[in-house]
Amino acid sequence: MAFDREHSWVKPDLVDPKTPTLWQMSEQLLAHEQVHFLISCLVVRQANLSITPQDDLLEMLELTKLVAQRLNLQYDSATNHGLNLEVQNLWEAEVMRQFHELAVQSRSSTF
């Protein structure tokens, strides 16, 4: 997965610390976007752990992209693009839980 800085943007007034309400919105937006990144990383880690020598890697890559895209769309829908803070916090906690759980599995499978 890759993120392209050229296609990422935010309104300049949202990143001005002189406007506290907008600054808080900017922080919330960043937190929301970071969970998108973690969702994609999580899907890639899961795929990496499940790959076998017999797998078609190109097919696995396409499947991984589709799964990440579907989960990110579900996340945006459930959180109303980060505006529903309660649901946003639930998603963030669950993604972090799964991310850490998978990190433990990754470490234990390498020894």
C-alpha cells in the first residue's frame, strides 16, 4: 500500500493553531487518516502471514488491495468520515488491538 502526498490535502485554515476549534478538527482529521493507514498496514500484515510458496502473489496482491479498500470504505461509512467521534474511537481501539495482536503473532512465527 502506498500513500501519495501529491493527492493528499487539507484546507490551510484547518492547520492554523490560532483557531483552536479548527485546530482540534485538524487533529481529529489526522487521527482519522492515521487509522486508514493502520487498516491498510493491518491487511498487508495479515496477507504476509498467510502467504505460502504455492500462492499466486499477483492474485494475493489484488485480493489484499480489495480487502483494504473494502475495510477503509466501511470505516469511513461507520465513522461518517471521522465526524462520529464515538464510533471513530471504537474503530481506532479495535484496529490498534488487532494491529498489536498481529505483531505478537508475527514475532512468534519468526522464531
